[in-house]
Amino acid sequence: MKFRPCIDIHNGKVKQIVGGSLSDQNSKAVENFVSEQDAGFYAALYKKDHLTGGHIILLNPKGTDYYIEDCTQAKKALKEFPGGMQIGGGITEENAVSFLEDGASHVIVTSYVFKDGKINYDNLNKLVSTVGKEKLVLDLSCRKRNGEYYIVTDRWQKFTDVVVNQDTLDVLSEFCDEFLVHAVDVEGKASGIEKELVRLLGEWSKIPITYAGGVGSFYDLKLLKELGKDKLDVTIGSALDLFGGSIKYSEVVSGLGQDKQLPESE
């Protein structure tokens, strides 16, 4: 299990939010942490610690002034750590290449591919043709409904008809290099991982999967490693001391980044 760091940007600032609270109306979200540092600060730190494969997420809708501010912040991060981070949020066939040219290693896509509740294979194939399978990450962030996990889009506000299961993972893995999966119902709450989802993802291992959501302690990391059969990478946001939480970033880096034994504390 590898630690994948994150930089979430909302209203032009690096933040940690409660994932399920995002609303396009008045650009609102429940905030756990608002940083006084810019995105470049965090990217420089991740570069110093050799933490590749993390992600930058732009949380405002494309086409708004805040999205432009988000992009300005993101470019600072990409300049500090060229080739070291992925980027997602408002990615389409039209702008994907520009983000790669700015220094992103991959583009992360949800809403452009999961459109009108279904998988839009035309858009998916356009992306693959434009940037290549090896530069594409599909974000399968999901919420539970009627006992199954459904992919959600538009900053996690809209349910699709696409269920996260073995068949979906098999099909979509033919089009991308990695999956990113936010467990939206626990995202930003540091209240424990989504165990059932972790088990499901841990049963599948054709391409890398990064899990995000609910990690609040080293116990959660141990549980994630166990239930995910050590096949999943992990992102930690609000729970990190970098973002006002109690988990020490330095201990995560030493425990996961160098594959050492995780601390025993919960």
C-alpha cells in the first residue's frame, strides 16, 4: 500500500471539505480546513518526500470564475512537481492535453465519461485517442444506494446508473491506467473507512486503485491494508496534521512511503 498525497482546491484555496456537502449553488461546502499556503507549497513538500502519483482535484464547476482560480492554484503545484501529480476536475477532451503540458502525469476524469447517468463511450474513446490510455485515470467515486455503490458525478452530487463491481472494473480498466475511488459518504469525515467498498476493491487487482475516504487513524490504515489485501493505495486528507488533523504526515510518509511498519496507535 502506497501513500498518494492530495491537494484539493475549492474557491481558489487549498481546502479539506466534507465530500458529500459540495453544492454548486453559491459554491458552498462544509469546510474542515482552509490552508494559508498555496498549492505550490504542498506540491514542493510532496516532491521533497518523493511522493509521486498523488492527485490535485479542482472542486468548482468548469466555466466559473472560481474554476479559473482553482486552475491558477493547480498550475503552481504542477510547476513545483512536474510529472509528479495527477489532476482532475472539469477535464474534457478539449483541455486534457493542456493540463499534461502544464506538468500533470495523468488526467483524472469522471463527469465527462459518466454522462447522463451512463458510460459515454464516445467521450471515453475521445479521451483515450487524445491523451492515451497510459495518461488517463478514471474516477469511480461512489455512494451507496440500495445496497450497491453507484458512481456519482458533478462534484459527487448526481447518481449515475453505473455500479462499482467486478464487471465494471474489468470493462473500464481497458481504457485507463488507474482508478481513483472516493468513498463519498465518508469523505472528509475521518470517521472510518467504507469497509464493504474496500473489500470489493481488494478482490480486484488488474490496474492500480487509489482509495480515499474516512481514514482517521493508523488503525484505519491497518484495516485498509488488511481488507484491501494490500492491493490498494491510499489518500488521506482531513485527518492529516498538514490539514489540521491528528495523523502525523511524517509518520505516514515513513510508514507507507518506505513500506515500514505502521504505528500501533489508533
